[in-house]
Amino acid sequence: MTIVRRADQQESSPMQGGRLLTMAGSLTGATMATVGDLTVQPGVRSAYHLHPNTEESIFVVDGEIEFRLANSKFRASSGDCVLAPKGTGHGLENIGQSPARLITIYPTANPEREVLSDVIYDDVDPGPGVFVRGNVAPYEFSPGVSRYDMVGDFLGSSSTYLSELTFQPGSVAPNHYHPSHEESMFCLEGNLMAVYADDDRVPLATGDCFTCEVGIRHGIYNESDSPGKLLAIHPVLNPPPRVDVD
């Protein structure tokens, strides 16, 4: 098990005006995914680039972002998620008036990156590779737990299944294990409790990330008095193979 506490992480700077916390990846002991918590200041624009060995999912936690994807340019805001396929040029710019926060996800522990020259972009509406929060309703995953499935085969992904779950006080997501892949669980909001192997009380605070190895029992529940939000990150396509346990 790897628990990365947000408060303990040192920031890196992937670009001027950007601050990154690596919450899962090769440096944290994860072997199948990389998860980053990226803050971008207003007016900051990333390089246009691609990843030759992996796709990337970019979840907008807060802010107004202009994305460049292939030869298209479009806007996304809080709750939206953009999929950049492997080998496809992409970049982003914070066009809002306040810092933007993004969660970046790669279904590999060692993403490669190549910087490209900008191309001519067409202004378009978000396409089929974009999850637009306002166009989708959540569904009930278990009693008291609502869920948005944001990235998967339905978005054109080849190896990522990403969901956001909201846990009401007292709610539980069933314990289970995955026989062939790791799962990373990022506490987006509130205070949640994780289950790992025989330990039923592993606290997760806002910004913490918990990565569970292949074949190990795990789960999440909310014993606090306030709702909590979690990103469930699978470096495989939906439905991820799982076995429910007590």
C-alpha cells in the first residue's frame, strides 16, 4: 500500500506559473499509473506536447481552461474532463481570473513527453473525447454513494477508467480487490476512511492519494458528518475486473 499525504509532498514546477504534486507514480511506488495535482496560475499556457507511450486524462477541479487538442481549441470548466489520446498533441491555458486546479492521470508509471510546435487551431465545442459535467447526471453506485463515470471506452479511452464518487455521511463502497491491476483513490474533498487488507481504518484527508496493489482487499467509507468526494482511478478499461469481498 502507498498513501501519499498531500501535506508531505514537495512541489515541482513543470512550467513557469505551474505547481505540481505527484500523488502516484514511479517515485511513490505505483507501477501502473501516474497521478498529478497541478495548479496553474491565471494566464499561464503550457507547451503543446504529446505523450508517445500513453494517453492522458485531465480533470478540471477548479477554474476555466482553454484546451488545445490536435488542431482544435475549446473551453472546459470545473467538473469537466478531457482525454488526450496517446500520440496526440495537446496543451492548456488558464483563461480564468484565479488559479486553476487540475488532476492529471496517465495509465503508466513512466509517462514520456515530447514538446511540439503549435499548430493552427479551430475554435470548436468540446468533442466526443471530453466529459462535460453539465451534460451528464450521476447514478447511484451504492446506497448514499453517487457516481460520475468520466473516462472509459465511452470517451474513446484505450486504458483508463476514471470515476468521481460522492459519499454521503455513513455511506460505504463495497470492499473488493482487483486481480490484475492497481487502483489509485484520490480524496478530492472531505475526510474519508479506506480499507486495506486487514486494516479497516486508514484515514484519507482532502488531497491524499491511496494506491492499492493487485489482489489486495480495499474499500472506502465515510464516517464523518459531511459529504466526501473521491476519484477512483483504474489504469485499465471499464469494467475493471474485480472480486467483491467482506
